[in-house]
Amino acid sequence: MLRDGSKSNWLGKTAVRFSGEMGDSQSNPVNVIPPINSMLNFFQSPNPVIASLPGTGIDARLISTSPTFSWKPKVTVDNRLSSTTISAATPGIGVPYFIQIPLIFDTVGQAGPGYASSTNPALAGLAGIMGRIRWTQNPNGRDATDMFYSGTVVPTGFVGSTLQNRDIFDYRKNLISGGLNRVEQLFQVGNVALTQELFKGHGGFELAYDQQKTRSNRLLPFSFGDNGGGAPASGIAIDVARFLPNDQPNPNVGRPFIDQQGITDRMQTGTREAFRATVFYRLDLEERGKKLFGIPLGNHVFTGLHTQNRNDAATFSYATGWTSTTRNLNTNVFQSTNSGNFRTTPIILQYLGPSVLNANSINDVRITNPVTAKMPQNGDTYNVSFFDFTKKQMATEPLSVSRFLNGNSKSRQLIDSQSLSLKSDFFKNNLVGVIGWRWDHLQTFSSIGNTRNPDDSLNT
């Protein structure tokens, strides 16, 4: 209280009150959804009952009751051969990534990406190798090759089945994403108000201001739900490629793995501001005994209100892509038109356990290590191999990782309100009347789409 106003007949008590609060939280959120099981087709063909339902669209070669049934258990492929030939001869497998460069994590606790499980000198120092090699653009005329995995068979109208056997992976006690997921939230709240009484409490006004700011950051690799990015729609699968794209033996054939298709994170900010001005005056005619023609004139309270509210919200979506200071990756390597294309983003591939080539059934599989991969940071550099479409040959050189703004949206809402009211009571509150007027003005603004500048950066 700034002054008590007891000595003034018109300027009464003056008070100021204010409060503030701020806080933050960091969490690795729980994920109660088990990973998708893309390993089942490695051990057994799809249930023919599901395949018999109209419109499910399952490849007839996978249906045990079909005359064209050709599925075989625990198949691995010589992927030095044509991808087209392999796909035609081997139903139930898929391609985990295409003209994209992965970062490989195949050993628990390895300091950085690479083939740490291998002693092959041809793989030493390599963080990863591009998945699809378009040899057809090489003068030797070799067909295109791919990596392959035990692709999940999801019939039309169905979703991929999840891993329910907790002996394989106890999803109730462990996160397949390990400690990588992060949600950070911050808030700041402050308000101040000035109250002034007038005429010994019969009138007065109040001016108040309130501000609230929030910010949240979300990075959820290897997860389902919001901002999972390409979070593994394929789930946990088996690597069935006997060779790497550079024709070296694959040290991880037969091992279960999971991959993160792209590294995305999101930041959301919000600011709310409100200003309120309130005035009132109480006229107590009845208490003073005032009458008109013997009728009490009643007691009356006049109130005026003016408010202004502003609500700003913004969302910034970030992605990660490969960059080079020595070549144009879009034309020479990825054959894409912009840096935000899915081909340019690093793939994070984590092997989760030992080879299952000698397992009798899927129930023998054990996920011994959830994800321990280290997410690449802006500016990190890795030695990787890829196909050079200009020179039409394999190349190995350092490429850097860049985090960039890949999408954003902004909005603002403005609300102005004014109101006047008169409340009157007569005969000691036995008759009460209220009359009022209110006016509101609402304006809403929002950004429309995203455009790119000539240098391919996002126009914000």
C-alpha cells in the first residue's frame, strides 16, 4: 500500500500489487506404445486369415494357401545383384533407405558412428555408406543396388503390429529410444496492478497488466507421436543384406535394428499480454434516505471496463541435412532440387542386438541394447561414402551436418473490449435491476505457407 488516504475526502487508499513466477522442466517422456514389429516376416509368413479378407492387398507370394507361395524363412540376399531382381525373387523384404546416407551405430557405447563391430580395414573410419547406388549411371552398366531388411507387411486398412513379447524387449521398463528423447518447457508469468480508491471508497479505478511467456522444445527421435519425424514406421527389423553398398561384407547381417528417418526438432513460443482498466462509482441514495415523491431512490453502482488482449504464437520446425564446401550435394549426390528434400537428411541407424540367423523363431530374439546413438549436432563432420553422379563412381569424403529452419508458422490474436453497466437496487435489495452495454473487437492474423529464398533458405 502506497498511502492509506485516511486524511483525504476524495483521494483514498492507493495500493500496488505485483507477482511473478518462472520455471522450467526437462524430461525424457514415457512412451507406452511398443515398437512396431517388422521382424515377424523374417521367421514366418503372414496369417492367411488376414490375407483372405477382401482388399487387404497382401502379396500372394506370401500367402501359404496361394499357388504362387514362395516365401522362405530367414532369407538373406546378395544385394550386389540388381535390386529389381532381388525384389522379384524375394517376397516380404523391403528397402530401409534410398539415396540417403546413414550414420551407423552397431556397438554399445561407441564414441561416434561407424562400423565398430568390424575389423575390415575397408570400413575403418567410415561413419556410413549411401543406401542406394545407381550403378546404371556408371559406364559399366551395372544395375542399381540397395540395402534390404525384413520389411513389415501391413495390409490395406491395418496398422503394423507391435512387439508384444516382453522377453524380446520389455517396453514397460525400457524405452527403445534410450535417453535421446527430450522435452524442455519454460514459462515466465508476471502481473502488476494499481488500485486507487476515491471519495472514501465510493469510487475508484484499477489498472492491471499481465504477461505470460512460454517456450517448449521437443526432440523425439526413435519415437512415435508428435515430432517423431520419420520415427520408425518400419519399427524393429532384421538386416538381411549380405553386403554393404561398397560391396564389402556386411558385418551386421542378421541383426535387429531400428532407424530414424530424418532428424527433426520443434520449438513453440507463446506470449499472452492483457491490459485491464476498471472504474466504478457507488451512489447510495437509499442509504442516505433520499426519496422522490416518497419513493426511495435506491442504491446504484456504475462500472466501466476496458480490456486489451494479445496472444502471439509461433512454431519453428527444424531439420538436419548434409552440407559440403567442395561440391553441390543436391546435383552431384542426392539429385534433389532443394536442401530440405528427404534425401539430404542423415539417417540414424542403430543395431539393437546380436544376429538372429541361428534363432528358431522370433521368440528367440533379444533386444539387448536400446538406442545409444549420438545425435549429430550442427557443424559435426563425418567421413562417409556415396555415389558421385557427376563422376559416376563411388566417393569417400567428409560431409558436415547442418541444422536449418524447415518450416514455421506464426499467429496473432487481438481482442479489444469495452463495457458499461449500471446495477440498481431498491427497497433494501428486494428489487434489483441491471443494464449493460458491451463491445468486442476481434482480429486474427496467421502466416500462410512457407516460401524459399533463391539460396533455398526458408523465407520467414
